[in-house]
Amino acid sequence: MKRLIPLLFLAGCYSELPHNYEFEKRQYTSNEIKVTLVEHNSYAEVRKAYTDYTKKPAPRTLIAFSEINPKFCIVHTIKPEIDFQPKYVGHEIAHCFYGQWHPSSEAK
């Protein structure tokens, strides 16, 4: 019996990074994907979710992240009533469809 192991990646947005990322390379392309949005009440909650998921300390400047996979994606961000940041949500949605498309920025 074969065991299936889900392929899951992580992407994140940081408030200190410029949002003029270049689209370097698709990790994959998903034309149809299930996206789940998880809204948090504070950036501290976003960072806690990141730490709970990765088992690593969250960067102080983390403001959104996504758990990405070619079949589904979970985007974590703050509630828009608290701090409306559509550019970060859009950035994370791009990760849902293309995976890690700016890998050299993630290494910094």
C-alpha cells in the first residue's frame, strides 16, 4: 500500500521587505485550487500561527503567510477591519497559484 505524503510549502510577507518582488520562477502552476482564508485579530496572532505551523520563531516583521500546496492553500492574515492590507493578501494568493515564485527573496 502506498502512503501519500502531502507536499506543503510555506510563504510569508514581511513588513520590511519591498513589494516589488520579481517573478523569478514558478515552483508550480495551479489553475484551480482550494483557498482557505484565516483571519487573525492581531499581528501577534499571525506570528503565533506561523510559529505553531513551522515550529520556528516567527520573524518580528511577519504580517501574512500561506501554507501552500498545488491542491490547496491556507492564507493567514489580519482581519481587514483591523488593518486593511490587500497587497499582502494578493501576494499570498499568488503563492497559492505559483508556489515560491521569489525564492531568492525568501533566502534573505
